[in-house]
Amino acid sequence: MIERLMDIDRSITGDGVRRSLEMLKEKVDFNIHEIPSGTKVFDWEVPQEWVIRDAVLSDETGKVWADYEKDFLHVVSYSEAVDKDLTHDELKLHLYTSNFAHGIPYRTSYYKKDWGFCVDGNAYKAMNPELKYHARIDSEFKDGSMTYGEKIIEGDEDEYIISTYCCHPSMINDNVAGMAMWADLLASMSKTKHTYRFIIAPETIGMISYLATHDVSKVKGAVILSHVAGPSSEPPNFKQSFLGNSYIDRVARQATGEDGTPFTIRGSDERQLSSPAFRIPTIILNKGGLYGPYYHTSLDREYYPPDYQATFESAKRMIEVLEGDRVVESLNPSCEPMMSKRNLYPTLGGDNQNNTDTENLMTVMFNSGSSLLDIAENTGKSMDELIKTSEVLKKEGLIK
Amino acid sequence: MIERLMDIDRSITGDGVRRSLEMLKEKVDFNIHEIPSGTKVFDWEVPQEWVIRDAVLSDETGKVWADYEKDFLHVVSYSEAVDKDLTHDELKLHLYTSNFAHGIPYRTSYYKKDWGFCVDGNAYKAMNPELKYHARIDSEFKDGSMTYGEKIIEGDEDEYIISTYCCHPSMINDNVAGMAMWADLLASMSKTKHTYRFIIAPETIGMISYLATHDVSKVKGAVILSHVAGPSSEPPNFKQSFLGNSYIDRVARQATGEDGTPFTIRGSDERQLSSPAFRIPTIILNKGGLYGPYYHTSLDREYYPPDYQATFESAKRMIEVLEGDRVVESLNPSCEPMMSKRNLYPTLGGDNQNNTDTENLMTVMFNSGSSLLDIAENTGKSMDELIKTSEVLKKEGLIK
Amino acid sequence: MIERLMDIDRSITGDGVRRSLEMLKEKVDFNIHEIPSGTKVFDWEVPQEWVIRDAVLSDETGKVWADYEKDFLHVVSYSEAVDKDLTHDELKLHLYTSNFAHGIPYRTSYYKKDWGFCVDGNAYKAMNPELKYHARIDSEFKDGSMTYGEKIIEGDEDEYIISTYCCHPSMINDNVAGMAMWADLLASMSKTKHTYRFIIAPETIGMISYLATHDVSKVKGAVILSHVAGPSSEPPNFKQSFLGNSYIDRVARQATGEDGTPFTIRGSDERQLSSPAFRIPTIILNKGGLYGPYYHTSLDREYYPPDYQATFESAKRMIEVLEGDRVVESLNPSCEPMMSKRNLYPTLGGDNQNNTDTENLMTVMFNSGSSLLDIAENTGKSMDELIKTSEVLKKEGLIK
């Protein structure tokens, strides 16, 4: 799936997104929506669709320096059409490179009409400043629509958003892996007590459009999947919400076992979800951080393995924690219950009070009035054992 | 007194407790109460009295491996009667030992009818698995009552509980020393502004019974005396309440000069006192921690000196802090009072403002609206000097 | 100016203060007020004026050990008149020295009628105990008034006090530099949104009198200038208010880049300003701390340079922070504003989001509802750049 998604070019609008979402529907069913070009969404406007057919940068000797057919990254995304000769000096105003000999940078020019080519460090240095160059981009803009996907898993209690973005072209860690993992996570969902809004949309303008057209006033937290296939040596982690210790941060902390990295204003769709009118605490679930050395270059696809299994497990644990957490209400609040008459307690006293099961039972009973997540944080016990313990106690009629 | 208490066997019910409390009454007067067997107390029931007359474990060669006459710990407390031959394999289901060559463990089986013997590590290893053994326990259960002691020192302000437990047999640190110290502390009390409920009862079932039969809704905190005669090298310390920084924790912090060890669910009667229906913040005043290597073995009485003087001093300081703490209300709130006209202030200015008495006077006046305990915590000054200072200021009519 | 102020002796009352304030009026206009001797101010009374004409301590050989004409510090401030022979033992009850061979201490006896001489360590040791001494102080007390200066810079929002004290004689760091800097700071003020009460008064009795005769109920914080010309190697810093993290502490933290030194009860006029009836959070802006080794000795004037430029800059930054801080209210709270259509945003996406200006704009918009000072503390950005950013956003109509 990841390989097939790598073969499709994507931008914030257009057929690339549409074909990618259709491909993900092979894994799991969700709804695809279109918002017409020109639609006003808060301070923004849904842009036209970008159609790109071909793009070649060559010099007067006929040598080709950048070719869209070979690598989508060679063209600045959303470039307007061009077909002309230029001096090297003129070209340089439209030419971008990276710090790496073999790394082609990823650039976009969504909100100002412009065009450009991207080449790796070797090519950039090797270009002869004395030659004439020819830049040809066969592209056009047309009215159409912006595409996003959504599936709502209905529950009775709180609402959460789980989103990723689908506007980046052929890089694995950012964000083809996130797209695939989003579909896998959606496929893994069963009946839940909370409502989960799964959203896959172009970054920024997609989430702005979503927020402009949906009531999210009941949403208690959001999780963005991004950079989920980072370095093998690094564990899944998360970028903290702007609040740092909101409920969704605490859930992520339990699920990953990591503290999270501090919130920064630079980021992804948390910039919209947490903006003043919404203030939805939003974390980014990732693996090994968000901006490594290969960020937004073609080296992303060479360096990072197409493997998001560990991050996927953390995401599922987040769902388990969200679903399993509850406030414990004791039905036996006056002193301890007599564990032995219920066969819950080792009957031989003396040195055996440090039995783990007993300790868990006592811990949950004692902390009536707290949530299991509170208890996990205060005692260092895992949500998994606390959830199991609370089920035993519920069966015994000791809590509700 | 400690030696005489060591000569009495005790369990959660029966004559051992009764005789022990009578012995403590030689030190100080308090009331002894009885609760009949079978009385329902919350989720529990007051158990029958256990009468133990004799218990011997011997092998077919006549060698005696455990003898209640020699050491009360040789029999599992609350053992039912038995008189039969067993193979070594059958015996092992009723045989307990410790990690120490010369340590007999302390075991109980209060809430499941069972029987057993306890032997030290050397004996356990030396027993020949090929021999037949004879287990004889001459015991019975009978309806009677559970015994506890109580004395209320009446005051006008808040209520506090000071308790210890009297159900453990011949071990010094846990808890014969605690029983003796409880009586000494009670004997040291004079007229107080707060009410103090001194309680001595069997652990767990005794405190549950007390809570089931008394109104403790005005109790602001509790102190349990346990393990008060720990290692000579260790200072008095306390186990924090479940709140960690409640008023009684703060008082204990001032009185011991220690931070306290963190709350754990494993413990003594704080499990009942702090249960959801009561939530009385409860600390355990101890010396050198609660569970050392010799916990619940016969080595407790060899390793720990029968000396609780340092812990006793800490307990008395707790009473002094509780009694001496008060909210300072300034009668001269606008700027500093003129100390010199009251002969409270060195009259020669310049370098002498760091006079300690002056600084104390200024500190208490400045912090009007705070309690002395707040001030002690914020400034590092001792409660002792702050209490003395507030008395000087009160005499001068500067505070009330 | 500092040199000229060094030539005037000052005490808590009298012509010295009057002449000093007149001298400061050469720098900037402010009002001079007089409060008659004997006026009751809270628990205190305004003292009489002290007139000192001459003072000499000599021995029977005619050698002069202390001479008011040579150094004002030789006489205990507010000494009563004396003219008599004494033995060395009698003299010692009225003789003060410092730990330094060449340091004359500064001593006062304001509130108990007494007299005394101060000599350096060398002189103290060299005095012959066998000789007779003659002490002559030609001074008198007379009804008059206590003098202080005040200027109110009127604004529409909150009120702040900026004060210093003018009762110390010829020492630079404590506090001739503070007096001069107070006048310079007052001279630097232009139209402000807050009200600033500039006060220059004798320490303690001056501020007590001020508080007894003015309504300061709207004052939100105070800054005392003291020890502003400390060691060259030390940066400007501040003594924290009794609250430690009040608004004026936070402003001082931004302005100095230092955390401040903890509040202590020993201090200057914060003892009155923050007393229970007023509780005005008050910091002392200083350089290198308040009590160095040369505190209240003649070495103050040798050791410390008459240079308060760095502290003056910090004080001006405090005013800038007070004036520039405001709560940001977004006019575009739903998602981010589209920066590119306003030419506020680099239009080429990809790697350039870490542009500092852009990040500042996004940071201020995102944190709508917070004050700029909150944002500075949470992000580590400087108040200076945040104030500039908020002005850009206001011009664009994005915030108010």
C-alpha cells in the first residue's frame, strides 16, 4: 500500500488526493467529500485544482537537470505553467536545493502564483553558470474542489478527532506512512463508548475547511498521525498539546510511556484545532520526533523504513486508555471490603500483602472518586492492570 | 513494661489483648471496651475469641520442631485444633519459614479456618522428608468479644486520633514498643485546645469496629504509632498520608524534621481511616521505616532495642505544634509597629537588623493572616521560636 | 551630581535632606513636602529635626580620633549633645567600629536618645586604654518637619510606586546613586498608560508617613531603587516581593533577565509597603545584591563606582514592559489568519516556517486571551519582539 501511494503525486487539491483516498478505501470504508474551489472558509478560500502534466528543466546542451516524470519533488508543488529560456542567474530565482548531495527538497507555493524546480546538492553545484537553461512546466489551474475523507465512529460519551493529512507527495515518514496507518487504525475500531471522528484532509486548508463546516464543540481532544515511521531506534512519542498536560496528553503519556516533546507553535493541524475559537487540545503521535535531518527531502523515503507497527500499537493503546478510563465509584466506601470472604484476598496474613493482585484491588477501592487514569499516574500502575482490576471489582458488586 | 508485654501472647481477640490493656492501665487510665463476637461492622464481622492452650510439632523420633511454650510465633495465629500424623509432604502445606537461619516468621490465618506451624530457616532445612510428623494444636474458638481501649482528651477546637494496635504477639518494634509508647504519650497529655482520641485496638478489625461505632466526622487527622523502636541509627520519620501534604503531614514534618516517606496502599489502619467514607489524613509515626528485613519475624525482638525515646519526643513535638499553631491576626496591620518604644527592638540602627529575636518579631507581624505553621514552612524558622514570639507579641497587644 | 550629594550630610530629618532634594530638582521637577515634627503616623511619630554643628573625639594628648568635619560617618547619626571627659572604658559604650582597618561604620540612634562616635578598625585598636578622652558633640533637636519629594505621572490604567530613600549620608551604593538614578528615571518618563508615583523619602519613617497620608489602594506594585551602583562585575538584579512571583516580580524578571533573589524580612521600605494593611508587592531593583561586605561602612564609597547606567537601563525596561504589556484579543480567532494575502508570511512553503517574524506573528495570534507577558514567559520570546509583533497585528486589524 505504501509503495502504491508513493506512485501518486499529491498536492492540496486535485486528482492525486482523490486517487489516494480511493486507494485507502480498499483497506476500510469511509466517506469522501468535496468542497468547491472558491468556497470561503474563515479567513481563507478553497484554492483551484492544480493539474500537472509534465515538467523538465534542461540546459542548452540538452542535459536534463530536473524531470517530473523521474521524481515529483523536482517541481515546486502548485507551480504555474512556464516555457522559456533563462540565464543561470534568472533561473536561480526559481531553483531550490537541499544540504544533501543526493537530497531533492520538497517545496510548495500554494498561495502565491509562482513556479520552480528542486534539485539535489550535487546537481545544484554542477550546473554551469555560463549556459542557457530551458524551463518548461505544463500545468494549469482549474475550478474544481478540494477532497477530504471522514468516518465517524459513533459512541455515547465524549468526542475525539483522529486525523492525518494527505497532501504531501512521495515521502514515507511525512506522510504516506501516516495515511496508511490512519486507515489501519480506522479498520481496527470496534464498538466504542466515545465518538471518534477520523479525518484525512490536506494539511492546513483541509482542516480549516473541516472546522468551518462542522460542529466540533463537543470534541475533547485530537490526535494527529504524522511522522509515524521514524528512525527504527526511536520509540513512538508525541508532541504535547498547547496545554502540555491535558487529558489527551495524559492518555498519550500512558500509551507511549514517554513524556512527549514540548508544544511549539510550528506544527501541523494543531495550529487550527487549538486556535482560540476551538482550543481543542491536540497531540501529534509520531516516532522519533517531527523534524529530523531529512525532513522535506527525497531522503525521507530512503532513510525511514515503511514500518509504523510500533506507532500503530501506541495508537491502539490510546484508544484502549480512552475507552477503559472511568471514574471509580465505590459501593463499599466505609473501610476496606472484606476480600477474603469473596476469595479475592490471600487468606494467610503476615508477609503476603505485597501480592500484586491484592494491591491492585485495594488501590482501586481506596481511590474511589478518582479516575483510573488518575490512579495510574499517582501509583505508577499500568492502565491495563487497572482496567482489568476494575472489571473484577465491578463483577463483585464493589464498584460501579 | 516492654518485657512484661512480651510475655503475653496476643491475637485479634481473646485474653491476650485484655491482659495487655490492663497492664498498660498501670501507666495511665483509659477505658476498655468490648464488642461481642458476631457484631456486624460494615462489610466485616467481629470474630470469635481464639483460645490457645498448647501446640507441638514433633517427628516420629520424638524430636520437637515447634513448641508454643517456647515461642508464640511457632503457631500460626488463630489456628484451629489439630491432632494427627502427617507425611512431610502433607505437613509442608501447613509449615512456614523465613529467609533467616534463626528467624521464625509471624503468620496469621484470621479469616479462613486453617492451622499451621512456623519454624526458622535452619529447622526447615533440617527436617527429614522421610519421617512421619505429628501436629498437635490444642485450641478452640468461642463466642466472646473483641477488646479495645480508648481515652478522649477533650478540647474546644479540632479533633485528632492517636492510635496504635495491640494484636501482635512478642515482637518489639512491631508493636510492643508502640503499645507502651501510646500509654506514655497519653500519660504526658495535659489540658489541650484540640480534642485527642487515643485508641488502642486490634489492627484492621479493631479500627473498622471503632469507625463503625463512633462519629469521627470532626476528626481532622490521625497519627498511628507503629515501628517506633526501629534501628538506633535511624531518626524518627513518618509515612505520609494519602494526601502527602495535609495538615497532619505538615505537623509531622515540623516535628520530625523529615520529609516523610511516600504513601503506599500497603499499611496499617490508615487503610480504614482514609477510606472513601472517612478520608481522614493519617500518618504513621515510626523510626527507620515500616518494613525492614526483620519484619514479622522473631528477629524483630533481637535486632531492635526496646527504646522509643526519640520517637516519643517527636510525638510530643507533634502535640506541641498542633497546640501552638494559630492564625496570626495583627492589631497593628498598617506598616511595622514601632518596636523601640516597646523595648522590643535594638535601638542602635545600622548593622544590627539581623538580630534573630527582632527578625522573628518582624516575621510574625508581617505575616499576619497566615498560621504559624505557614510561616515556619515559608521562612525555615522553627515552630518553637515562632510560638514563643507570638506569645511576646500577644502580651504587647500587637496580635490576637 | 553624585559628588555634590556626597558633600551633604543627611539624616531622617533636617536640612541635609532638604538641600539634597533641592539639588535633585536641578535634574527634574518634582514636589517637596514637609510633615511637622510630632505628627502621628500609624504607630509612629514624626521625629524632631536634628541639627549637627560639630563633633570631635580627642584624647588627653590632643590627638583627634574622630572629626565630623572630616567624615560625617564619624558621628552616630541623631546623636544628642555631649561635652565631657571619659575614661576609655566609659567611652567604649559609645564607640563603634567595623571589621575593616580603613572602614568607618555607619550607625544611627533615631529612636532612643544617645550619642556615639564611629572609627575605623585601625583607630579602634590604636587607642590607648590608659588615656582620658574628650567627647564633644555640638548638636540639638528642634521641632520642625520631615521632608520628602513626590511626583505623580498620571495615566489611565494601573498605579505603580517607584521610590528611593534619601536619609543616608555619604555612601555611594547606599544610596546616593539611588537618589540620582531616581531623578534620572523620573526625567526619562513621557506619557504613560499607567500612573507612576515617584517618591523620595527618608527610609521607614518617610514611607510610613507617606502611607499614612495617601490613598494607595489602587497601587498594583512598587519598585524601590537601592544599591543600584553595585560591583561592576555583577548584573542588575532584584529582590523578589513577598509573593515571589507577583506581576511586578515578573516584569522585573523580563527587564533584568535575572530570577531575583528571594524575599527576606530584612529590607527597606517593602516592609511598610507590603505590610498587612497594604500588601503592595514590592521589589528592590539593585546591582549585585543588597548587603555586600562593605555595607554601611565608608568603604562603600571607595569600592563601588558611581555608575548606575546598567541598572538605569533595567529600570527603563521595566517601564517599557509595564507600558507595553497587554492582553491580546484576536479578531480572527477561528484558525490561523491567512498571512500570505497580507504579505506577512513567506509564500514559499516547505522548510521556511522557522522564520522568526512569522513565528512571532503566529505565536501572538495563537495565544489570544493571554497577555504579552504570559506569552513571553511561556515561549522565551522577549517582550520587545512581542510588543513590536502585536503592533503589526493591530495595524492589520487582526487583534485589538
